[in-house]
Amino acid sequence: MREEIKQIIEKECADLDYFDYKYHLLPVVEYAAKLAEICDVDKEVVELSAWLHDIGRIKFGARNHELTGAAEAERILRQFGYSDEIIEQVKHCILAHRGSGSIQPQTMEAKVVATADALAHFDMFLPLLTAMGKRGKGKDDKRIYRWVYEKMERDWNKKILIPAAMEIAEEKYRAIELLLGSEASGPDNDAVAHQ
């Protein structure tokens, strides 16, 4: 059944105009499996949650995608006959994965998924987050740098919930600080242009 759920996600991602599947979902699934092993948690719940954590964003858009995603995940999991217990655990992981929402991870499985999501962001921040920033924030490089930098800071401070993951991400985090820290906090492009 997990293979069929993976195929549903692959199909949904095929219509996207950027490489979300390859550069975000696959790394989230890989990090989630690695962290599930380290933390000795329910691997099935973690794997299902990792595959489905962004289904709301993929199908319905970024706004409140944890809410739309939890509902869509429930629909998909019911279709495959998963138990109410697994469905509720997966929904919690999806609802709590963002770090910016009001629902905080209450289970180790949810902490694993939120952390795996953050780790994947660190891997893809240059190729994908900058592209997303350009698309979502306009052509203003200063705003793009600030948006990417602030997202990385949020991930580092709010979503890396497992100590072993800090070790995995620290070098990448320091590189982002070095590359974007001064760009994100320096004078605005407009102010520089007028000097």
C-alpha cells in the first residue's frame, strides 16, 4: 500500500512546474527513515507522514496546507484501509510539520517528520527555495535572500527537534548563515540603488 501512496504523490507532483518531488519529498522521506531508525519510532507512521506531509500544498496550494493536507491524507489512507489509529497519527504529523503553525509536534513521530522536513530544506535551499522565493516574492533579490534566510532560521530554531539532526544540519546551516546572513540583513536594494 505504501508503494501505491508513493505513486499517488509522484502523479500529483508530475504537474508541478518545479522539482518538488526530487528535491524535497524524496529527501524528507530519506531523512524521516534515518531519524525513525535513530529514534526507534513507528516507521510506518513516519514513512506515510513523510510521503503525505505536503499533499495539501501540492494539490491545493501553500496556504494552510497542513490543514488541507491532513484532510487529504485521511481520505487517501481510508481508501487503502488504514486503521483510525494510524490515520490520526499521520494527521498529527502533517498538522504539526510546519513549525509556523499553531499545532506543535506532540509525538516523536511528528518530531521526526518536522525535523526531516527542515533537513530537506537545508539540502535544497539554493536551487529550490531561491526559485520559490523568486516566484513568490518578486524579482527583488534582497527580499528573496531575506525570505530564504528567515525560513532557514525558523527551521533551525523551531523544527530541528532531534539532537542527532542538529549534527546533520549544522554545517549546512553555518554555510547558509555565511552566504545569506549579510545579504538578508544589509541595506535594501532600493536604498543601495539610490546612493
